[in-house]
Amino acid sequence: MTLAFFCLGSLSLLGQLDSAVSEKDRKEWIDWIYAQQVLPDPEDLDKSRYTCGFKGSSWAGHSYDPQATSTKYDPNDTASIPNTYTALANLLLLGDDLSRVNTKAIATMLKHLQQEDGSYAPTYGSSETDIRFVFCACVISHILDDWSGVDIDRATAFIRNSQSYENAMGQSPEGEAHGGSTFCGVAALTLMGKLKEGLVDRDELIKWCLARQISGFQGRPNKKEDTCYCFWIGGALQNLGAFHLVNDANLRSFLMSTQTIRGGFGKDSESPPDVLHSYMGLATLSLMKEPGLTELDTALNIPIAGVNHLRKLRGHQ
Amino acid sequence: MQTDSYANNPEWEDVQPIPQDDGENPLVPIAYSREYSEAMDYFRAVARVNEKSQRVLELTAHIIDMNPAHYTIWQYRQSLLDALKMDLNTELDFIDVLAEEKSKNYQIWHHRQVVVEKLGNGSREIAFINKAIEDDSKNYHAWSYRQWVVQAFNLWDNELSYVEDNLRIDIRNNSAWNHRYFVVFSRPDAKIDDSTVQREVEFSKRMIKIAPNNGSSWNYLLGVLRKCGQSVETLEPFLDELSKDNIQSPHLLSTKILLYEHAAQKQERSINDEALKLCDELASKYDPIRSKYWGYRKSQLQAISI
């Protein structure tokens, strides 16, 4: 599901999504995404409320049904927060109306996965709780326009506590400050409208982010530059209203050096291209308003076409 | 590890494999290897009936070896450890081998934590983590897991010297710096008195003198001061000393600016011109990649009202 997001997202940033995808594919892919939705099981409502949302693939072998309104509870086939986020993003990019999404079931799942300290587990039964899933939970709640699955105060406190002595966020409290975690924390605060309450020191955070620029950006002090951190940190700066302080020329030349003759971007000039780094490279160029690329919403990390479609669905504009 | 195909293995004769049903036009058709597809077909079948057996344990090991990122397989394996009353030390042996190749994978570390928590004994963990850090001194999972182990089994005593060993090898290892902060300030019985603060401040100053361009040690120094409510102004003699030695590190100049800013705010007067000059020098000479930032910083300083 996430691989699909990087592909569809890249095409959207390139302005090619509509022309590259036939009407038949568009419809069938939307169906495929819905076939990954885990729904309440009327015969086991109690257990199934922890597991609803979207899963990454149909690996568990249940029969393909894009029109289902319930699924049989299976403890080995649960939805996850990151896949629910990318599934919804993919549906928006493909122009779906979200009418088959069970919003209430997803909000309930989120509510059960939020921990005492405000963080989220990615899926039922996992102890892998950290800031990544707080971000995904916020994007999901924004798209569904239902925040009942997020205790905003606790989530804000968690993000605040995850800022280390460097004033940037780690994966969780006490963790080393990290570009990816910082993106997640800042974007989640932006979506919750809690930037003011959630940041320990905004100026110092901006300085930390800018200090990560070598030509491209590194994810932590004294690490190598990497295409994906150009976006994670660039996106954080954009959400902090400080992207204009980035050195565009250097950043652009680094990104160009990570493009390969086969097309696509790698993580640095020596690496082969992959879909994640290609999306991240395009997304960063989009932040710099590269001609020919469309914009993207850095709080949601979704290309603008998907966000505009969401606005239309919600009756704005 | 099992390489025979399951279909020809008499031990699996009774199982009817279940293929993946992905519709006619999946969005992400993945080109699984035949070996992986077949193993997964058998896994689906046994998971469906919740079979907990030795052969399923071996099957999960086979799948994990091909795809260690498959969360559900790990979760199923954890339920097998309980059901089969496995010797958890054997499971740690299994992870020891696996981690040699795949120490960047999230799931391995979480699985390790689950097993060690069940075992209630962390005596093998420090050696295990040391090995991962030797291979990759900034492995985020290894350092996070180390924090958990140190806390859970009260293993604080040797940590400071471990940090110093790491910084001797690489003074720029930011993960080691972060761990130092954790060890000093998060130990539940830590007494943060003046002598501790003094020790940390002096330590970071020594490290800065060795490598004045190392952002990690500067961040640490400023972090310690903030944590202990000490003013940055106490750094003035140290900064002067560095300047006398002709050190031109952007971190030094940026900290000087911070001092001027504090002084102006405290004394409610406009910023010393020297600070504005430093911004210009950073922008043009010492840190030109951030010239826009230093221009912005300059305008911030000029805006301090009198």
C-alpha cells in the first residue's frame, strides 16, 4: 500500500497521474484498495473493533471483496495505522469519494491504539509505539474529518516530551533527535493546531533543522546527507514557516546528483533508485517550486491534487 | 533452514496451502519469489486454523529469513514461543544470528525486547547491543534498545565509560552524545548537583577544544546548561579562550551571538553591533550555506526593542 503511495504520489507531483492511469485501472485499483479494508465483524464486534482500517496487502489469503461491509475477524489479519494513512491518500489521489470507508470503525481503532503516554501502536497487539504513528493518526483523522480517535492533549504532550536536549524530536522521549521523527512531530502538531503548545523552542528547532544541510540534508548531526531527509527536514521547515531559509541552489544540485540514468532518485549519488527516494526527491523539488511539478501539502504529506479533491468532497471551495 | 519445497515434504502432506487472492488487477502486484510464495501459502493455511507446532515455528523462521519486515509473522512467532513453552534463550540465539545481517530492521529489535521481557533476564543484552554498535556505531534501534535494557535491568553503572569509549573512537558520534545525556539525567537515582553539572560542562568543553567544528558537543553543552538552568553567559571566558586560539568555528560564533542576544534582552538595550557583524561574517565567510538564515538571524537581533 505504501509502495503504491510513493508511485501514485510521484506521478501526481509530476502532473502525470491522470494521463498515466487509464479509467479502467483507476476503478480497479480503487476496488483493490477497498478490498484491503478490515471491517467490523458483526459476530465478533468486541474483538474486531481493535482491528479495523486498512491493511497493506491481501497476504492473509481471505477472498477478494471490494464491496464488503463486514469482514470476518482474524487476529492475524489486522489493519495498521500507516497502511490506513497511505490507503486513504491513495484513494484521494485516484479521485475516489471515500464512500466505502468505514470512518467510525477507523476512529474506534485509533482510540484503542493510543497509549497512556499519548503515542500510538501501529496495530493491535504491537508494543512498537512511537511518534511515526502519532503523525499517521493525525493525517487519518484530518482526512476523515473525525478526531474522536485522538486525545489531542496527550498526543501533544508526547510530542513535546520527545524533543531532546537538541530541541528536535526523537522517535520517543529520550531518543536521539532525528529528521524523520521531527517531520512527524511537527506535521502532527500542525494538523492538531498545537504548534505553539507542542514545541519547546521553535527558533532552536528551526536552527537545528537548517544546521542539517550539508548540500542535501542529513537526518542527524554528523551523518551523511540523504535524499529522504531533504524532504523530512524540508517538510518540517515548511510547516514551521521557515523553508525559505534553505539554500535552494545547493539542495537542488544535491538532488540532481542522486538522479540516475535509469530515472528516479537514490538516497545518494552512489545508490540505485527506489520508489521511496524518488518520491522524496520530487517532493523536495516541489517545495522549491521546481517548474513542471505540482505542489504538495506538507502537513499531510499528500500532493495537492489529492488535497484539493478532499476539499471538494468536504464541500469546501 | 528449510529449502525443500513444502509440497513435496511428507511432514506437510496434511496441509492444503491457501493462495493469496488479490483480484484481477491489484494496485501493487509484488513479484514474490516462488520459494516465498509457497512458504506463505502454507503459513496462511496453518495460521487460519491457529496451529501452534514446531513445524510452524520452523516455517516462521524460513519466512523471516526471506522477509524480516513481515510484522504478523513475528507476532505469530511470539504466540508460538508461549504455546510451545520454548526455551527463550534458544530464541535469543536465533535473533543473534539474524541480527548479524539485518540489524537495521525494526521488527528484530522489537521481537528481542518481547523475548527478553518474557525472560526477565537481560544478562545477554549489553554484549548483543555492543556488537550491533560495533558494526554500525549510530544504529538508532540499537541505542534505543540500549536505553530500554539499561532502565529495565538497572544497568547504569558502566554506561558512562561505554559512552566515553565510543567518543574516543568517534568524537562526532551523536548517538553516543545522546546516550550520555540519557545516562546522566534519566537515571532514577541520579543526583544532579553542581559537581555533576560542572563535570558535564567541563567534559563538553574538553571535547569542543579537540574538535571545535563538532556540532554534537556544542549541542550537548548548551543542552546541559539549559537543563540545569545555567545562563549561557557563564561560557564567556571559554569562548574568549577559543577566540584567542584563532578558532573560527561557526558554532563558536553562533554561541557568541547567543550571548550578545541574552545580554541585550537582560539589560533591555539594543543589540551590540558586534553580534550583527558576526551574522554578516557567518553569512559571507564561515557558514555561507546558511547565509539566508544568518540574514534572518540578524533581522531578529535588530528587532530586539530597547
